[in-house]
Amino acid sequence: MQEITIIEKWLTNYLSLGAQGAWLVVVFGIIFLTLVFAYFAKTFFNRLEVQLKKTKNHWDDILLNAVRRPVIFMIWLLGGSLAVFAGSIVVSDIGSASNNILETMMGPVRKVGFILLIAWFFIRFIRLAEIKLADPEGITTSLDATTVNAFGKLLRLSIIITVSLVVLQSLGFSVSGVLAFGGIGGIAVGFAAKDLLANFFGGLMIYMDRPFKVGDWIRSPDKNIEGVVEDIGWRLTRIRTFDKRPLYVPNATFTNISVENPSRMSNRRIYETVGVRYCDIDTLALILEDVRTMLAEHEAIDHRQTLMVNFNKMAESSLEFFVYTFTKTTNWERFHQIKEDVLFKVAKIIEQHDAQVAFPTSTVQLEVEDMQALADQVALK
């Protein structure tokens, strides 16, 4: 900063501008140079972005977008601090106390500003990398979106805590004292916010065990919970129910209940019971054999899984057999289309054997005398 003092003295002595005039020239020059540097930095980043877009590497794009704005703000911070220092020299002519205050404040403010800008760069880099890793068309990775989101949150939280401690240290606070106070305060907060901590650790267990992820359809036999997971936060998990209502579930709930994840099923099951009339018992074996053949030849049925078609029960009004098989698809809509096709083909096979699907009926047996009496009553009427 001594160079600024020399420049102001030179302007005062050789150009006869006076102290305030020289200060104005210096401050204007600093602001002008700051504008020039900011303009050239912006132009450089824009041209570099055009070149980097020609490559297939996503990491250079992430690095450029993360560093662009912090660098521009760093130029303005440096220029602003130089301008304030130049002003402090003029202020020193008015009173030494004011000069000392400006000089005392400028150092920590500049230092804290640089620390915050570096932290901003890392947070932006993590956030942009998280978006690219979660994007199917972005960076190829074996991690799912839920895991990427969890790592991103942990890294950002770590940076925020570290930067806070560094800033406190830069401002003259004792970090060891802050940590000791935080340990004592943490115990008190832990007792007061045990539910909040339970939800936090519940969310951590979800990220570690991964019983489900964003986009999965889940349901619980213990609670009235069913829908598609939209977001997994540190306190709440947002689920969109099938009637399109948002359901917010505290993460601690998932540590105490069973969760079923139908999205991870390997197949969908068709399990239906069909009944034919008692008078069709002679053709039932042929019907069952044709149904087995139809399922074995069906292109949408997974033949590696269990396939059963068996006479199961003599019910009150029908001879019941069951169809037990699995589809290749797990898509809910496609599954019902396949199931509909299978049931229509079963009905067609029953019809081809001159049989009929049974429905509840009752048979009334009358003796000859009773039938004659009933006929006489009808004749009298």
C-alpha cells in the first residue's frame, strides 16, 4: 500500500492537485483499473467457455462455472479495499483516530472476504458436480441420485463449519474456546432437540443403507405410507401419494417401521382363481393343460420363474383352478395389459372346450308328489 501513498504525494507535489484532488484521482484510477480487470476476466471466461464446450469432459465445465463469479468478485474486493485504503490516507489528514479505524477494519474485512470467496467457489463446485453426477446425460457414475445428494450435503456442511471456524479465528476469537463452548452447548441442545437429532440420524441411515432412493415407489405395512419418493432431506422425506398429495414423513419413522420397495421387484405376479361349472369336470384337465401351454408360449411371461396352473378347490358353485405366473416387466401399466391378455385367453380356452365360467347358482330338488302339488296350484291360479 506504500505505492499508493507515493502516487498521491507525486500528484500533490507535481500536479498541484491538493490532497483531496490527488485522492480523487487515485480512487478514480483504482476503480477504473478494477473495471478493466473485471471486463477482461469476464471476456476471458466467456471465450474459455466456448472452447471447453467443444470437449466431452464435464469436469472442466464445472470448474469454469464454479470459479467464474468468485474470481470477478475477488477482483472487486481487491479494488474496493485499495480504494478504501487510498481514502484512509486522506482521512488521516482529518484525524488519526479515523485513519486507525479504517486501517484496522480493512485488513480483517479483506481477509474474511477472500476466505468467503474461496468457500463460495468450493460450494459452487460441489453443487454443480452434484447436478452433473445425478443427471443421466451427465457424468457417468455408479452412484445413484440419492447417494450423490447425500455426499453433496455432507461436503457443503463440512465446508461451512470449517469456514466459520477460520473466519472466527481471523477475527481474533479463540477457536478452542468456541469448540469447548460448542461441546457443552451441544449436550444441552441434544437434550432439547432429541427429535430433531433422531430425524437427522434417521436420514443418515437412509443414505447409508439405501432402502429406497428418490423416484422409488415405497409403502409400509406398518403405517399408511405409500407413494413415490420425491426428496430425502435431513429431517423429512417427501413422498408423493398416488392421489398426488405430498406426504412428509420424519426420517426417524423409517427406523421403526418396515418399508417395502416395489420399485426394486424383479417381476410382477399374476395370481388369479378361475371357476368352471361342475358339469364341465370331464374337460377340466384338458382346459388346465391348454392354459399351461398358452402361458409357456406367451412372450411376456418369464418362464424362468414359477409357473403353476392347478385344480385347487371344489367350491359351492364351481370347480376352481388357479393361475400362478410372473411377467417379465415390472411396469405397472404394462403388467395390467399382460394380465388382461392372459385372462381373455383363459376364457377363450374354456369356451373352446364347450365349458363355461361358473357363477353362483343353487339347485332345488323336488319329489314327484311335490311337483304334482305345485302343478295343481299353478293350474288353480
